Amino acid sequence: MYLTNEKVAILGAAGAIGSNLVQSLLQTGTASRISMYDPLEGPLKGSAEEIYHCSFPGAQVTWTIDEAEALADAAYIITAGGAPRRAGMTREDLRKDNCKIARNLGQQIKRHCPACKLAVVIFNPADITGLTTLVHSGLPGSAVSTLAALDSTRLQSALAQHFSVAQDQVTGCATYGGHGEQMAVFKGSITVAGTPLGEILDGATVEGQGLTAGQWTDLQQQVRGGGAAIIKLRGRSSFQSPAHLSTSMLRGRLGADEFPWPCGTYVNRGEFRHIMMAMDTRFGPDGLEYSMPEGDADDMAALRNSYKHLTNLRDQTIADGLLPPLDEWKDVNPNLV
Amino acid sequence: MYLTNEKVAILGAAGAIGSNLVQSLLQTGTASRISMYDPLEGPLKGSAEEIYHCSFPGAQVTWTIDEAEALADAAYIITAGGAPRRAGMTREDLRKDNCKIARNLGQQIKRHCPACKLAVVIFNPADITGLTTLVHSGLPGSAVSTLAALDSTRLQSALAQHFSVAQDQVTGCATYGGHGEQMAVFKGSITVAGTPLGEILDGATVEGQGLTAGQWTDLQQQVRGGGAAIIKLRGRSSFQSPAHLSTSMLRGRLGADEFPWPCGTYVNRGEFRHIMMAMDTRFGPDGLEYSMPEGDADDMAALRNSYKHLTNLRDQTIADGLLPPLDEWKDVNPNLV
């Protein structure tokens, strides 16, 4: 009836993403045994009650304000349990605060669920919080991922709206590297109603509509600001799409559906080392696998830029003492040789 | 891939219930063609964008601030588009405001989608707003329903928590008549882990736990205040469970799953006349069918009380001019002979 009856821990379960996640996992028949954790007891209990009032058959949903209890022997973890960015706070402040949370999460995973098969980190800056979680967790790189797909689905949606075509007529959208502002938008594989984006940029039209180089730049900028646009329109940051896409990632890990978007993954081959970023990924029987995305010279230059930006964030996190120096990672996590 | 590709109109789609509904309909593979309506353009667009960013394959989701456009030829309608109760507002004020919205909705249905197969009214007081919608819509009684199931699922959940058993080990929970404070809790069919509630009230135990008459009264009171409890815990009224249960009602109407809870339905047989209330319902090929629930003398007395309360609300709504006098209903809606 559900794809898995193994324990799934949802962290930040009283929040908008976390509570939607629990509903999504049950509603899609993905997971039945869910432990909801949040430090805020009242809202957490209220969120759990809402789920109970749905009366999902066969569900075993519990809630706790004890993170260790939530994580104990969890097979899967999805965490939206970061601190939100508050007024007056810089991105830098947010990174430090959330990397502290990520370090603690990694240490708790090592202690309470060292056999965890997939941990998905949603809270921002996800590339760095995911990396920090991984290093401290002792898990293999294939078992920790970050939600990166939103940039790609936003690009798909923006192109569909520009050309007035159904969204699934836009294929091959993929952004790699860092999530958000530093993402590398790959144009190589994109087609709109069968026409390659390269041809469209060279003057081809779809439904009578073209795309100039300037419009394409604007559109990429729109995607980079996709999260901010939601906040402006709804008065709150996006929560439905992160919850839905994370549920789909778990379905991919469980082998039910192919997850068609790039995921954040630990990268330590070739020119990219000791980093977590979105690559060309797929879920295999042992977890997340990746290969280098294929793109033209511009695409690859954007990816290298994005990598460079992420290494700066990583090195600042090392300087803050929240990640060990690179040559000590293997001591903290023997899987990261 | 979806149970139906016919048009579903979601009213109040920028709100918490409405936006969750759209996600739920797509996520469960229930409906692909959804028109989102709300008068608040920014939040509506933001809610639609969130759905686009989920990238549901085959989805055709549009949004509009023109209610007529949303309703045009809709086969199904689910509406959470009532006004919320604001500070200083009485229940009476809420009834009047929302019955105006319901009357307008009924008139719009008559004009724009007279072949609508099911309209589910969620906004409170749902029994009266649903009835008002029905009378003005011209639809048959079998095509308009209200969300009543929450009282029953809350009762199931409360009993499961009291006895520390899995929720689906509590069966036969059903509340009839009005939704909320005036509901009639039927105890006749309830069993906990196989033991009838009547035997438990006579001293039997489940998992070492009994239930005194006083505890049973408290528990019913807790269910009556279930909505208020969520507001207190989460700081907002429940939205996930209404959205999920309404999605399940539509699945019932589409013949995919049996909807196992009572629905609000138009009742005009026997001792109950010209009213909408929760009865023993099932979805047949032509819409919602009902029969009189079976209960002991106490249960039936509670149902008659609930009916009496609803007739008062109905008669006040007639006095307000928002419903025609009873003998004119058939002129406004020839299906209500």
C-alpha cells in the first residue's frame, strides 16, 4: 500500500514545508511510518493532529520534540529544519546559523541512524548545509542530497509561459552547480515543443514566438529570483514545491519513479573536489550516482564559476570551525576518502 | 494517468485550503485540468507558480480572478472561497456574509456550469452555505455536498489516542446532522480494536484502558472543539485535512475509491425536510445518495436536535432574504420538488 514502511524522519515538521511533506508522503503512498520532529511543541502537535484528521489508512505517524527519538534508526530523513532568514540578517549570518544546525544534525545521524539510506537537506544555503551534514554524519556521499530541482522546474515553467505551451512540452531543463543565485543554467539539452533552444536563440519560433538573447538572459534572471518572487506574491517562501519535489526524490531513491531533475550530490572527482552541488544525477540501488553534465563552453564556464563560488562558501565554513579542514574530512567521515 | 481530465474549478485557490487542494488533486493523480480562482491576484499567481514549480506531468493548471471563467463548463467544483471569521465577528455575521457568497456561487453555477456533477462546499457554516449554493444553483441535490467528514475523523483520532491503538483500529466513527458544535455523534457502530464502544462503556477494556461515561462526554466535547484546538496549536485553522478529505470525496465521486465518511447532503424525505446535513452517504453513478443513519434512541435524539438547530439557521437565512421561502425553492431550482 505504501512504497516503504521503513521509518522516515521529517525534521522541521511543524513548518510549512515539513507539514506539507508529511501529507505528501502519505497522500502519494510513498511512506507510512513517519516521525515528525520540531522544537516547537504546540505547532508540531497541531500539524500532527491535522495529519491524524486525514485518517490515512495504515499510517503510523508520531511526533516528538526530541530529535534523537525522531532520528533513531530512521532509514530516510528529509529536513526543512533550518532557521529562516530574519529581518536584518545577512546571507552570511544565515549560513553560519544553519551550518551549526547542519553540523549538529550530522553528529546526531552518526549517533542515532548510521545506516540511513538517504538524507535530503532542504534548508538554505542547501549546498553548504548539505555538505556540512554529510561530513559530520559519517554517511557515504551517495546517501546525502540537497533539493536542487526547483531551479530547473522554475526554468521549465518560465519557458512554457513565455512560449504559451504546456509545461511538459519544455524538456531538458537543468541547472547545475549551486542552488539559487549561483546556479549554472545549461541550455544545451533544452527543447521547446521539439525545437532545440539553440535554434530558437538563432531565430526559430515556437507558436509564433521567438526568444532573443536579451529575453533569455532576463528569463534566467527570473529563475534565479524565483524564490524571492514567491515571497513577494504569497507573503511567504515557497513550501509546496519543495515538499512535493522532495517526496519525488524519495520515490526515486525507493526505485518507484525516475526522478528527472538534478539533485545536489557530493562531488570529489576530476576538477571538482570536496563539494556538494547539483550534477547529472540518478538514483541507483546504492543511492545517488552522478556524472558530469554535458554542455557547451558557456555552460561549462558557468558550472566552474558556480563551483568556485561554492568553494568560497565551504572555505568560510571551515574558517568558522563548522567544517574541519579538507585533509581531516576522512577522519570525521571515513567514507569521504 | 489522472482519474479525470474534466475541468475542476477550485475556488479560494490562493488560500491555505485551496492551494493545498490543487496540490492534492495533482499529487494523488485525481485531476489534471484545474482552474484556480481567487479574488486576490498576487497570492493566487504565487499559489499557481508553486504548482508549476512542482512540474506535474500532464497537468493543465490555469488561474484567473474572473469567477465566471473559472466556473465555465466545470465538471467539478470544490470551494473554500468563503470569508474567514474576523475578530469581533459573531457566527451570525459569518453566516450572513458567507451565505451571500454562497448565493452568488449558486447563481454563477446556474449560468456557467449547469451540468456540474459535484460541487463540494467547505466554507462555514458549511451546512447552510452548501444548502444556499444548492438552492440557487439549479443542480440536483445529489450534485452538491459539504465537507462533514472532519468530525468523524477527529473522533476516530481522539479514540485511537485515548486507547493507544493505531487509528485504523478504530472503526465505525460517524457524526451526522450539522457540522461542528451541533453534530450528532453516533456511538452505535464504533469499535475499538474489535470491541464495540457500548461494551467498553459498560466496563470492557482495550489495551488495559477503559472509557467512563464522563470521559466519553469529554471526548465528544474535544471533537466538537477540534477545529478551535488546531487554531490554538498552529495559529491558523485547519487546512491540510479539509483539502485531503475533499480530494478523497472527489475520488469517491469518480468511482476510484469508496469515501468512507458521512458527507453533507440535501435531505428531503421522512421527518427531515428542506435541509442539508450529514447522513449515511455513498457516491453512486449519479452522485451522492443517502440513507437514514442507524442508531439507538440517544443517537437519534441527537440527530433530531441537530436537525432542529439547522432548521433555525436555515429559517434565519430565509428571513435574511438569502434563501427563498420553502415553497418557492422549486421555482428557483426545479430539481428540489
